[in-house]
Amino acid sequence: MIASSVLVTFPPRHFLLTAEHAISSDSRSATYVPIGSKLLKLSGAFIGTMPADPGAKDLDVAFLPLSESLVADIGTERFLTKDNISPWNAPRP
């Protein structure tokens, strides 16, 4: 499966965020992040939301805490930080 994700940091930790259904649909699949022209295999366990009711429209979020060595391989400049985020109602410069 191919799914979108976001690399985000809440210092000192770094995470990959994605949709929970993307990782739960095939838990045997490896997860990769593109770095230039290559794919970097991620390791670790995702933490995700669990629907209270299979038919409900609950949160659909999963995150993977990333190791420092993996963050170094990815490059910290690729991570979204609090400085890149503003409230929806905040005036833009």
C-alpha cells in the first residue's frame, strides 16, 4: 500500500504521522520513506487510534516514534516543526 505521511518533530522526539488504516490494512508490510532517489526502510512499532465502532467516523491517526539514527539518515530539515504551523485563524504575514 502507498500512503501519505508527515514527518514532524516535537523536540526532542521525531515522528512519522499517517492514517491508522494505512498501517492496519497490512501489518506485515514494511514502511519506507523516500530520501532522494532511494527508499529508507523504517523500523519500530506504530501507535494508532482504534475505532470505538467499526462504522463510526473516529480518528484515523497513527504515529511512529523515530530513532535518532533514523532521523539523522532522513535529515532534520525534512521535519515539520511548531514554527511551520500556525492556528487556522491566525493572520498570515
